[in-house]
Amino acid sequence: MTETSTPATIRVDQFVAAPPDKVWRLLTEPELMRLWWAEGEVAAVVGHQFTLDMPGYGKQSCKVLEVDPPHRFVYTFTPAWTLSWRLEPEGAGTRVFLEHSGFNLDDARMADAFDRMGPGWRDVVLPRLADAAGQE
């Protein structure tokens, strides 16, 4: 009998020195998302399908699953993964919580992606979001 593992999740958070409404716009408006992450016709509409053009990785299919402005935004990111963004006011800014779920660590490619993407979100992408909030 083969044992299957529970899909793994990357969990990271970042303080952003901007109110939740401003951070929400950075997550949900294409012209603002491209400033800190990727090109794509994102929209905060449940059921909306779009692609994100990831430098070096190509276009990734996405579908919006949940919208609760300006608190929660959830969409698929490739058929295997889900990105769940949660925004909470913190002082004069916002704490951004990201869960990137759906990694099957029994699959070597998925395990490698999990190992690379955790630091990528924490050390590169979310800090770029915080920087973009200060410039927007």
C-alpha cells in the first residue's frame, strides 16, 4: 500500500507601510500588479480566468476563487497551486499573509519548486510588493 502525503503549503507574511485598500489594489489591478510581480489581466471577480506571464516560466493559468475586498483574494496559480492572500490592518499599514498551497512533495519537481518558491516569496516578491506600495 502506497502512502500519499498531504500537499504542502508555503506560508509567508510581510508588513506593508500602506493601508489595506492600497495593498488590495496592488493585488487586484493589472497595471499595479506588473509593478511588483507579473504581467496579467487579474481582476477581483470570482470565476475570472486570466494568465500571469512569469519571467523565465511563461504564462500560468489562473482562476479567481474567492474575493472579499480588501481582506481576502484567492486564485488558482497553475492547475496544481492556489494563492491565498489575506490582508490585516496593522498600525499605519497592512500585514500581508500569503499561502501558496498544493505542493506534492512526493514529486521531485514539486519538491524542488517548494524549496525555491518559499525563499522567493519571502525574500524577493513580497518585499517588492512592499516597495511598490511605497511608490504607488
